[in-house]
Amino acid sequence: MLGDFAQAEIHYEECLARYDPALHRDLAAQFGQDPRVACLAFYSWQKWIVGKPNDSQVTSRDAITYSREFDHINTHAYADFFTLFELYFRDDVSTVEVQANALNALCKERRMAMWGEWASFFCAWVLGRRGGRRAAIEQMRGNLAASRESGQDFGRPFFLTMLAQTLASCGQINDGLDSLAEALLLVDGTDERWCEAEIHRQKGELLRSLAGSRDDEAEAEFIKSLEIARRQGALSLELRSATSLAKMLVDRGDRRMGFEVLAPVYARFTEGFDTPDLMKAKTVLDGAGA
């Protein structure tokens, strides 16, 4: 969660290599979830973030499949919740909807409040994408308030970023910027930095959409986002940042500079060319005259 993805990969690989079902399956009862399932679920984020979207999808599915080998409901919920992030990264709204609704129903049946609040948050994000934006915002804010009351602040900067995205889709740009400002304060206070680059990128996008010229501020946010993603080795987040910056440059007539910003990042990918982020990047490159 610190944004040190290279070190995280070492730990994930070591966990998977050391895991022995004969010795370690009973750990689910001790720790609340099976360690291999937990590792696979988090590793699926890692793989998407570092630029392996196809591998990420495989690992996410492996986490869910292996979780079903256990008669342990919290391991099921753990896998279903944490693999929602990979689906969100891919902008797979339909699959998020199915998985989050199923998890939400399970949590209500089994009275698992923590997973239920976060599953409900993803359901609200889907609602916003389906057109029910104002109801989605109300639900998201309720979920965030309930989770804070219960002392659950894990992932809060990321969820505030999702809220900002939904607020912006309603034209509530200043409220979205407030949400991102809160997210950045939490990043600094907790060192939960894995989504820091994305927070700055979205701040840049919101600044661009305000009435009046805020492009200089937006450009500074895109550049900061790029620097953070590069330092962390977060290739997918670097691509998003480069795409946002390149599009701004192209829109103001600097097509060559836009191409030079984005093309080297795009060229480092070896998979996932049919995913939304890479297709968007390709569209911007085409607009830059590539």
C-alpha cells in the first residue's frame, strides 16, 4: 500500500512459493482468510498497476477460483471484494455490477458489515455509471461515513477518488476537488500511496473542466502524477497520466510534444491493447499525428 511495487512483487512471489496447502489451509481460520487467496487478490492489483492488465485478470480469477475450495465464507468475501479493484481498473462496469451485487447480498445475509459497506460502495459507483449519479453520490457518502464510524479507513483515499469521479460526472467539480484534497491529506497522513499518482491525475482533469483557464494548474498536476508513477514503477498509472497530459497538449495545438510525452510510455506495453486505457492512449496518439 506504500506504492513500493517492486518490493511488493518480491513479497507476493515469496508468499505464493512458500504456500503449502497441506500446511497452510488451516490458517484461514486463524487469520480470517486464506493467505494464498489474499496474496492472489492483492497481486492482481499489483499486476495491473505495473502494466500487465491481462496477467492481472488471470490472477484475479485465480483468487476467486481458489477461494471456492474453502468452506470459509470470509475467504470468499475477501476474494470477491479485493478482485473488484482489478475490474474497476479495467472499467468493466458489467462485471463489477454482478460481483458487487452478489457480494452485497451475501454480506447482508451473513451480517458482514465491513465487506458490505465496501461492496455497496462499488454498487453505487455502478449506479453512477448507469445514470443514477445523484443517488450514487448519496450512497457513496453514506458508505464512507459508515466505514469511518466503524474505524475502517483502509483504501479511503482510493474511494474518495471514485467519489470525486462521480461528482465530476454530475458537474460538481468543486466538490470533486474537495474529495481529492481529502484523499491527498490521507495519503500524507497514512502513507497509503499506491493510488497517489491517480489522485493527482484526476485533480488535473477536474481543474481542466472548470470554467476559466486552469490549464497551468492542470498541467502541473499531470506532471506530478507522471513523476510519482515513474518513481513507483506504476506503468498503467503512468500511461493514464501521460494520456491526460498529451491530450491537453494536443488540444492546445502542441501535437508533437503530446506525441513525445505519450508514445514512449505506450511503447513499453506488451499486452492489454484492447483495454480501455490503452485504446484511449492510442486514440490520443492518432490525434497527435502518429
